[in-house]
Amino acid sequence: MPVNFSIVTISFNQADYVKDCIDSVVSQLDPGDQYIVVDPGSTDGSRDIIDSYDRIEKVYECDSGPADGLNKGFSRAKNEHLYFINSDDLLIEGALDEIRKVLKKNKEIDVFCFSGFLVDKNLRKIRPLRSFTFSSERMLKCSTTVFQQGVVFKRRAFEGVGGFNKSNRTCWDAELLYDMYEKNNRFMDIDVPVALFRYHNSSITGSALNFLENKANKDRMFFSRYGRYPKYFDRLQMKVNVYRKYFYLKYTITYLLLKIKATLRRKI
């Protein structure tokens, strides 16, 4: 049986980047794959770019935010394996073929967490990104990271938790993984880079309001698991755990090499 994907991209006023994203996906699609682009009402010419592609399905409906838009996109999914990538991010060349190979060998797994890179506006690599032995407990205690652009999951796992929590406007991707893990879906971390997370001036950043809302969402998930909110020592442990991932040798070496390259680039 072939491995086919239903892929969703949400886009809103991303005319500077959406073509790169769409090209990186369309160029890798197999005949049985499905690509859905959701745009709730861009006014910067994004829709003209999206409309120029025949290979994608368009969803032009108003939504209440990113999570709601993703739910609208995945409601049209036809395939077993689901994936989503934001309009300013990109798939690495050959990524879908690499993902297919892993999925074919691990049919019992429900959620796959691949790796990738944080890149700048010009797609220069800044640092590697990956998850580290994902679990809901480790996520709540900051012992792992969530690289959204590397997550592939089965349709039944997604539908089993009711999709994304559309009221979560800061970490809807992390909450989806949390919910799927709590429902006993089987996870697998694979250190194979498949995507680029592009950081630029108009990226969603940590404003004070966004920070507070994100903290409230994470505290809510913490409470749902432990029946209490994080205390002082919980938060102290979280701060320590944030840096523990840098003790993974391969991760650390890659990060240092990229830092050296960036320093040399600035000196030229």
C-alpha cells in the first residue's frame, strides 16, 4: 500500500513567503497526495499566488484563528497520514520521500516527530530543531521541544482528540501532541531533517500578551494532568530542563558549527 499524505498550509497575508512554501510541497507530491491551502482573507496578493496553482485545494473561509483554520483544512483530508506546514516555512528537498520510508517501516506508530532547522529570512541555517523522546509529561516539564514542521500523524489519532483546540491561539500544535499522547497514541522521534522553520521580522513573536496567554495555556495543560498548577520548584525545574537538550552530542556539535559559520559570514 502506498503512503499518501493530506497536507495543510494555513496562510494569511504571507505573499512574501507563501510561494516558496507551496513550491517546496507541490514539487514533492505523489499522485495520491492531497495539498490543502487555507486562507481566511488575505489582502496582500497572497490569494493570487495561491490561485495560480492547480495542484492544490483552496479553502477560502473566515476562521477564528490558526487552530480553527487547520481544523477546516483537515476536515477535507482524504488520506491516512496528515501533516501541516505554515506558509512561511518550507519542506526540505526530498523530505516526503524520506518520511514515506520511515512510515512504511513503522506502521504501528501513530505520531512521528522528525527534525529540521531554524533558518533566517534568507534560509540560512541558525540552529537544529528536534524533539527529544516526546511525552506529555516531558513536554509539560520542558524536557523536550516540539518542532511543529516535523510532525506527521495518523488521521485516527487526530480525529480521536477532536482536532486542534481552536481557543488555543499560542501553542495549538503542542496541545494537539499533548492530547494525542494522553490518548495513548504511539510516538516516535526520528532525527531526520525534513523542514525549515523560517524566522523573520513578521514572525509571531513573544509579545507580553502572547507570553501571558501561552503561559495560561501551558498551565491549563499542567493542571489537567497533575490536578494542580505549577509551583515554584516546578518552574525552576522547567528552566533547567530547557537547556538539557544541548547535552545531546550531535545536537550540540551541529549547533556550534552553525554558530561558527554565521560568525564567519558576518566577518566577510
